[in-house]
Amino acid sequence: MTTPRLPSEIFKAYDIRGIVGTTLTPPIVRAIGQALGSLAGERGRDTIVIGRDGRLSGPALGAALAEGIRAAGTDVIDVGMVATPMTYFAAHELGTQCSVMVTGSHNPPDYNGLKMVIGGDTLSGDEILGLKTRIEAGGLATGAGGYRSFDIAPAYLDRIVGGVALARPLRIAIDCGNGVAGAFAPTLFRRLGCAVTELYCEVDGTFPNHHPDPSVPKNLADLVAVLARGEHDLGLAFDGDGDRLGVVTPEGHVIYPDRQLMLFAADVLSREPGATVIYDVKSTRNLGPWIARHGGKPLLWKTGHSLIKRKMKETGAALAGEMSGHTFFKERWYGFDDGLYAGARLLEIVSRHADPASVLDALPDAVSTPELNIACAEGEHHALIASLAASARFPGATEVIRIDGLRVEYADGFGLARGSNTTPVIVLRFEADDAAALARIQDEFRRVLTAAKPGIALPF
């Protein structure tokens, strides 16, 4: 079989992602599947679980993936249309320690991709690039692997319902943005005892109502409007493949994931005192002191679900979270990111209180921006960040953290600039004690960014 041309830009830091029919085609996915089957065999694994989200291209790409894996002599267990965390769960439950999810996550409808776990490790960085090298070098195993289907949903739902208990029934609204979480979330939360109002829970890969990305405030507008009627305790929103959680209160307050992590940290640390809790460079600076105050060890780390999971394994952390909405529970769970499970854990905690929203609103807060993006040419964003890291000076800063871009700490706030590893943008985030401090920190970043690239269009 002729090896297809492999576009370099689809091999991202945490996953594979491309435009269907252009940079991501069935022959390309078949070749990657054979590389993954070869890698699994080298790591002593003979079976890979595969699943797909609700995108229109999922069935064709999933079939190509299965064909490629089997061509390497590796067996396939196909769990069908599921949320990404359900493939991770299946890898544990079925003993394969390997899974590949066909998903475009929260990207536009014409995108799709692969999230890959081989031998219990989420592939990232050089391992993902290594798949390209392996295919181009012809280093592929050959064989005739088997194929079977398996319905993982009953075991997954039973596992969550059997391990999470609400103190009392809650009334919730859930917005799945027509992503694949809609096939499972209503059932899960009703089984946990909730009265559920559904928004956009019909799986539709065209995403006709709004983009399935709860980290963008405008995508929560319909959920906010439903909650404003005063009939619900809380609102939950999920991204396109169900591994990220958004939370909204009846007053329309968005509880961003770094504040959600405070709630989870206090709860987990009540049972595992001294445990490490990891959070990414985009998160609030209130997290470190909060974790320490509740008896934990705070650890700031790089953004990216695969990088966070690797750091969790290395440190034995009980909990981790990213500003984007990925939350990773090791305590009582498996250490992978799961928006549905995170929603269940959040409801378990707030159900102990008469007013769930007040528990969330009481978490420490600050004046902050959401993620702000500067669009760049492919590769330009990383070059610009490297230039800033080498030459930019920040008078008055208490610390400049360079583990992932530049996080510049001040006595009264922080600013962040980092190159995204999924799209060619520079990600900015700012937080401060008050609006004046926020404006001052933004002025500092405006100065260094315009010096590095005169005429740059800034989103603040």
C-alpha cells in the first residue's frame, strides 16, 4: 500500500489534529493506525480500544484507524461513539492499557484528530512525531489483527454512579453543545438523582446551536439564560468530546476551571492530606496558597492534558487541573481527564449545602481575563515566545516562570504569554488584585510584545 504524504502540521504536542479531507484523510489515519499498532506491539500490548465522537467524519476515520491497527497484527476493540474519557476507562476496564479516540474535541466541524494512549502512557511531543518518522521509514509491523465491538457505556455509568453519592437531589441544566457528551450526560445525572433540563443534548456533528467549547463565555449564553429563570441549582456544560467541564450559577456567574479545582482540592485533601495537586500555568495564582492552606502540595506545571498526566504519574499527585477545563482525579478515579466525572464530583460536594451556588461563589476570586489569543502564522507563535524569553525584561516582577512560555509574577497579579501547542496562536492571560493592577501588567506585556513584533494586533 502506498504511503500517503503526512502533513507535519497535524502532529501536535498532545494529539493529532487536522482538517478532514485535506490534512487528515482515511489513508493518513490508516497509516497512523498501523504505526500505533506497531508501537503497542513493541510495548507488549496486543489490543487497542478505539472510539469516536459525534463528528460526521468519525465513522470513516474510525474504520480507517481500525484497519491500520489490524494491519500491524494488533487487535481492535471498537467501543463506538463515546466521550473521550470512556475510551480511557475502557482501556482500564478491558485491560488493554491502550486506547485511541477519533475526536476533534472543540475544533470546528471540519476538523478531526486522534488522542492516543499506548501502554498506559498518553502520547505527546516526540512520541507523536515518532509516528510520522516510523511511517516514512517503513518501520511498520504487519499482521492480521482481530476486531470486535463492545458497549462500554453500562460499565462506565455504573462505575461513576457506584462511586459518587449526592447528599440530596439537585436541579441542574446541562448544555452539551450537540457534542457526544449529550448521549450519556442526561442519563448519568438522572441516575445520580438530579432533575435534568437538557440543552443541545442531541448529538449533531454540525454543531448547529453553538460551538461545543465551554471555556468561551459566549458559548454559555443559552445555559445562563435558562438558569436565570430561577428553577435550577446549577448549570453544567461540556465540550465536544466530553473531557472538559464548564459550570454556571443561577446568577450567571461562570465558575472557571481553576476555581473549580479549589473546590475539588479542598475535598480531596480532606481525605488525602499532604497530597500533591497540579495546576497549569494559565491558572489563578490563588490556587497555590489555597492548596497549601488545605494541607496539600501545590505544583505549577505546563499546559496540556498529556503533559499533566505524565507529571501526575511522576509525582503521584492525587488531583490536577487545567484552566481549559480538563480535571484529572486520581483519588477515587483513574487519573485521566473526564468532564462527566468532574461534574458528578462537583455535584457531590455542593449537594451537602443548602445553597450550592453560594459554595462556588465563596471561592477566592480575582480580577482576570479569559484566555486571549493572538493569531500567528504556523510556527511564528513559538518563535515569538522564544524571542521574548531571550530578551524581554519585566521591571518590578517578583518572578518570571519559563516552564511553558512566560508567566510573569508580580506582588499584585500575573501575566502569561505562551505558544499554543494545538493552534498557531499566542495565548495570553492576566490576573490581578484590582483593575488598576491588571491594566499595569497588560501595559508591560504590550510593551514587550510590540517591541518584539511592531504592529502586532493585541486583543487587550
